[in-house]
Amino acid sequence: MPFKIFVATAGTLEYPRWKFLLTVMLARSFRYYVEGILAVFYGRRVLTFARDNGLVIASVVAALVLIGLIIYIFINRKRVPEKPEEEVTDADGFMDEEGTL
């Protein structure tokens, strides 16, 4: 998620600066610590797996994206809204009781 949204929201809502900075510091520290630990334990295996199966993974992801796009286009073509007919009125903007001018 874009970080600027959180910064702008915190500023707009007048969230205390020290709480915001402390929260950001703790959250990012935890995130990068976990990413580092995972890289140490699984880094070589992940790289080997990606090297051996990268083309298959990319092909499956591309096929899923293409299928999703086709479904999205097909659904939205069925939902073309029809324009309602406009009522005809006289110069004053009124119609008589029978719906005529």
C-alpha cells in the first residue's frame, strides 16, 4: 500500500506526530526483521525454485490475468446501461393529465 496515504491521513486527522513516527518505526522494523529472517532461512531454496520453475509460474500468472481480463470485459459488456426515455414537456415544463402537451 502506498505510504503517502497514511501520512496524509495522519496529518489530516491531526494524529500526534510522535505516536505516528513510533508506530511507523516499530511496524517497519518488524516487517524488515521478518523479511530478513525468511531470506536467511529460505533464500537459496526460493532462488533455486524460481530459477527452475520461473517460466511455469509466469505462464500461469499471465494466463490467470488474461482469463480475469476476459471475464471482466464480458461481464461489463452485458451491463451496458440503457438510457431512460426523456419526458416531453411544454414551454412551462408541464404536461397535461393525459401526458401530452
